[in-house]
Amino acid sequence: MKSTQNIQSAKFNNVPIIILLVLMYVIVAMSDNFKGIFVPFFKEDFGVNNTQIGYILTAGLLAYAIFQYIGGILIEKFGYKKVISLGFILGMASLLLLITSKTYISLIIGLFGLNIGMAMFNVGVNTLGPILTVASTAVLMNFVNFSYGASNTAIQQIVGNLLSTGVQWPTFYVFMLICSGILFIYLLFLKIPYKPKSEAISYNKLDLLKNKMLYFYILSLGFYLASEYGIGNWFVNYMKEEFNLNPDRRAFYAALFFGLETLGRLFGGFIVDRLGSFKSMLLFGCFASLLSAIGISFGESGLLIFSAAGFFYSIIYPTLITTAHQVFKEAASYAIGLILMCGTLIAMVVNMLMGIANDFIGVYYSYYSVAISIAITTIVIFFIKRSVESTQIRTKLEGLNKAIT
């Protein structure tokens, strides 16, 4: 009776932490969406061209990748609260620079610093969320990612409307700074009793680097991100260049894809609980690969099919992160930081190649890389599943042998 009460108490006490994680991802959504929406204004205000904008976006992704890895290391040394606090401080300092920015260099530095802060947020969410004492980790992580997707949809619509009425782009960074400041104060008064397992249990980093599962996870997450970034960066361009669709129709298909992905994350955790993590990812990955490939092959008439694939993209990212915690156990914070860094770098390279391929083989054929990337993710998840199952069988046999002897 007492243990049940303790578990229920732990779940209740986690509610303030869950609120923090959800609101942190809302701020991450602001950061990710604002820079894309503001590109035309950056070009006009700072007198830069598309190539220089490309440098900004690449520098931001590089910062995001590297500091997710560094964030994982820092969490092991200093704990969750201090690293998340560092993310707030760096993010708010960068926002102040962006709000007052007058030169191209200050714009780069501001966005670079903001991405460092958001990297700390991301690794904090993805290492703290899966260890919270809750009824279902899968439901929690899918709900946290749902908050990101829902924010994406709202931000695109609201910011676009306000910009058209004459609101200046720095105003939105002022709003983001105020939200960050309020949430930072909330964090300072919040107790986070959880500690990385590595603080209590030592592990050999060399053994981790020799573990094939680490590379399976890097590949699966990297190509998933490559596919999702490819859709975010090139879907609208694909519809414009290939089918000359007007802005309203382009917005409809893009919103449908990400809206269905968001819907999937709202309910996906319950599906994962029912079917199991790996079966769910394989099922959703197969449908995502199939619908993406069919949608592209059917051309303009397949855009609705392609957008429907968004629902099946939904659970893969949060479920991969959740299973990584179970696989790497005491090394989870370090491993996930490394996986996020390398995965983001893979996604960055694939999307750079997509841009080059647009010029050499055309937008239509280069866009197949989106379907190929999610198919690679699904194949690698199959190998992860086999490895996990063989390890579980081996562990059971070893336990049985010990019991006999």
C-alpha cells in the first residue's frame, strides 16, 4: 500500500516538470520557425543573398548538432537543472543580440547562440523526459513532441498574419525573450530530484563507442531527421517548381502533413503502449515510406497521399529516443547527446546534397531522397529490434543457467 502511494505521489510531483518540458518545446518551436519565416526580412534588412542566408542556416544546424553532444556530457557532470538553466541564459542573451542586431555578423552570432541554447533544451527534454516516473513514458514523450508540432502550426499562421499587418520581426523575438524569462524564473523555483544514472554508476565510454547499437541509433535517427528536414525545407519548393501551385494550395498540403504528424503524436503513445515500441515504429515506418514514395511517383495527384504520410512519421522520433534510454541505461545521457549530434550532422549533409541534386537531376527526382531516407530509418530500426531481442534472449538464458547452477 505504501509503495503504491509513493508511486502515485511521484507521478503527481512530476506534473510541474512535465509542464516545464512542454513549454520548453514551445520555445524551441518558436526558435525553429521564426528564422525560416523571417528569411525574406533578413535579406531585406541586412542586404544579404540566398547564399549568405544558407551560411546562417548551416551554422545554426552545426551549433545545434555539436552542442546537443556537449549538453549530454554537461548533464552527466552537473545535472539537468544547471544545464537547462545554461540553455536559458545563452538563449536569452542571444535573443537580446538579435533584437538589437544591426549587422549580418551580429545576426549570425545571435542565431548561432540561440541554437546553442535550444540544443541544451532539446537534450534536456530527451534525457529527462524518459526517466520521469509516469504511467507511460511513450505517451509522455509523444505528448511533449505534440506540443512542438502544435506550436509549429500555430506559429506559422499567427506570425504570418501579424507580419502582413506590419509587425516587425524583432517584436517576435521580444515576445520569445519574455516567455523565456518567465519560464526561467519558473525553473529556478522548480525542484528536479532526478539525476543521470551515470552519477551513480560508472561506465566505459570506449565500450559504448564499440557498441554497434550506438551506430544503429545514429543512422536511424539521422535519416529520420534528414527526411523530416527535407520535407520542412523542400516540400514547398517541390510543389512550386514542379506543379506551379499557388501559395494557398502549397500551404494546405504542408499544413496537412505537419497537422497529421501532430495528431499522430497526440494519440501515438497509446498505440506504442498497445503494440510495443519496435513493432509500432516498424509499422509506422513502413507506411511512411510507402505513402511518401507513392505520393511522389503520382506527381501532383499524389500530394494528398504524400501529406497523409505525416501521420506515420509521428511516433518514430520520440519512440526512438525512449528506447535509446532502455538500451543504453546508465550511459543514456552521453549516448543520446552523441546520437542527436551525429544524427543532426547526417541530416544536414543529406539536405545539402538535396539542394545540389535539385540543380543537377531536377527537383522531382531529388525529392525521392525524402522517401529513401525514411525507408533507411525503417530498415535500421528492424536491425535494432533484432539486436535488442537477441540480447534479451541471451540475458534470460544466462539468468536461467545461474539459477540451475
